[in-house]
Amino acid sequence: MRTPQGPQATVALDHVKIQGNRLTLGAEMTLELTLPDQDADLPKHLEAAIESGGQVLKRRLFQQAIEQADRQLVLARRQGKQRQGIVCRGTTPFTFKTLFGTVKVRRQRIEHKADGSTEVPSAHAWQTPSQVALTAGLCNAVCDGMLVHSARRTVARIDQRAGEEGVLAKTTVLEIVHDQGRELQRLAHARAEAVFEQDAAAAPVLLPGPAAADSPEEPGGPGDAQPPAGPGEPTTAGPAPRWRPGRAIPRGQPSRTRRPSPSPSGPQATSSDSRAARRLPPRWHPKNPVRSIRVPSWWNSTR
């Protein structure tokens, strides 16, 4: 059986147009591959080859769309600071990690005539990192994979889907999961804060009382105790607990307190008496005659 060689995909960009808020991309793609044998594995080999060529097309289209959007942003900000204009100072490389592989683009760098400062407009507008940006689709795929697979297996599945090796490292996968977890926790706190602000009755029900929420205070003396309210008298309660942003709701678990050591009221026994109390008279044996032993004075009184 012949082993089919890798497919060769060639993408020729036709046109990229932006009209209003519509982006039009046109490209011509040529895919060349070895025809596999006429057997049961033919559909599998064709599927893998066409999938690989499709990933190449996706990377090319993504690159052209990003670069065209970058040029459109520079054109919109051509007036510069204080409306004194700008000067183009070449391009700077940048890398995107996507579901279909690694995409390297070139973004415009401009210089403001007003103060001579330089910047990359798309870096501030899109809020991208300094070197590599991970797309939202790739982060979602990593989190979905980590639900059922290990980090190593998730990396292998991402590489297989992108048709490229080394898209992500194992440490990067773990960092993505941790960052997404912190973001979910922040959103949960924001929703809880919004609920407590809208419904004032939710805080006394869901949050602990003032004694559990704040630091414990010293107990008062006997004169500080308030008498219980009568049947017709209204009971006075402390202020309702308030929601503190950024603080998790504590669970109702019993507090672990250290049991105090007992303090005996009688006189303390000395170390010599405690050692003497543990001594017992030796047993007599024919082969081991008992020698004369001084018995403590308290031994006869206890017998």
C-alpha cells in the first residue's frame, strides 16, 4: 500500500474590501495531493488532506483580515494628536494563536507629528499583549478539553485540530485554565454584588451575622447582659450584614476551637511522687530471690 504524501496547499489572495461595516475576502486556493489507493482508507486520507488545506486557507484569510483592519484603523486616525497628522514608520510583527494554527501578521506603526511619539494603533484599540495573543476560540477549546482530558492530551488534540505541531505548550494550557477560572470568579462576585444592591433582603438571609462576618469582640461582663424582651416588646436586632465586594460568601461550617487544658484545683503532685506511684513491688521467684528493698511509706497505707 502506498503511503500518501502530505498535501500542498497554495492560497492566492484575490481581493480584500471594506465597504461600510462589511468585510469581503476573496482568495483562490489550489490543493495538490497524492491520490490514495482505492480501498477502505481512501475517504479517510482525502478527509485529512482537505482538512489540512482548509486550515491553510483559514490562516491566510485571518492574516489578510487582520492586516486590512489594521490599515483601516490607521486611516481613521490619520489626523493624529492635536490634529497635526501622522507619519507611517513601517510595520511591526505580531503573532496570533488560533484554532487553526499560528498566524503571523504585520501591523502598522505610526509617529505623531505633534510630539514625536510612536505607537501601534491596533495594539491599544484591540488590547493585545506585547508579543503573542491567544484567541477566545482557542481558550474555549482548551477549557473544553481539560474537562475530560489531561493537559498533555489536550495539547495533542489542539495540534491535531490545527494541523500544526507546537501550537500550545502544557504550561500555557494550565495558565489558560487558571486565568479562565479567575475570570469566572470575578464575574460571580459581580453578579452577587448586583443582587445584593438590588434586593436589600437578600443580605441578611445569605450572609452571616455581624458576629460571624466581623472580628470577634471581647465578651461583656455580667452587667452588660440585656434582659430578654417581653411578649409585647419589640426585639432589637443588630444591623443587617453588608456585602463587601471581592469577599466570598463564607460557608456555614463550625469553627474549630482548641479545647482548653484542665487546671486542677487541688495541689499539684511532684515529679518524685509521680515516679514513686508508678513503682510496684517486685515479684518473688525461686531463681531470683527478693533483695531488701526500701518500700515507700505510703505503700502500706494504700494496701
